[in-house]
Amino acid sequence: MRPTCTATLLVHDDRVIVTRFDFAPGDQTGWHRHGHDYVITAVTDCPMLIEEPGGGQRRVLVPAGTAYRRDAGVEHNVVNDGTVPMSFVEVELA
């Protein structure tokens, strides 16, 4: 069992939910399904191992300062696949 990352709620109102995620090497989010459309902005370089339903895995690098968006319904576990801490901010559109 991997350790869980630290999730810090920054904003939660009727329009958005903003959370900062901080991972030590090997930390994970735990399996979850996104209930809202969301945007991730990398604070640091984020070498991620994405575990997907059915046993699929993929490795991605999200460079510091870049962002991506996904639709509600995404299900996965995110793991810091690197050797140094990583952080990103997630904005969920409520």
C-alpha cells in the first residue's frame, strides 16, 4: 500500500472547488472518480503514473506551469512516479 498525498482545500464555494495536492515520491491520491469537469495546473514538474480501471497504466510528465482539463467521470489513481516531491492545483468546476 502506497502512502497518500496531502490534499489541501483552498476554495470551496458554489462555483469552484480548488485543491492543492502535494506528493512525496511514491505517494498516491487513491482511487477516485471526478464528479465535476476539472483543470490541473502543475506547480512542479509532475511525473505521474496514472492507474486506470481494468489494470491499465500510463506514465505522463506534466511540466511545471502547464495545465490540462478533463471532463467529469474520469476514474483513476495518480502516483508520483518521480524521485522528488511534486505538486499540482486542481480546480473543479462545480
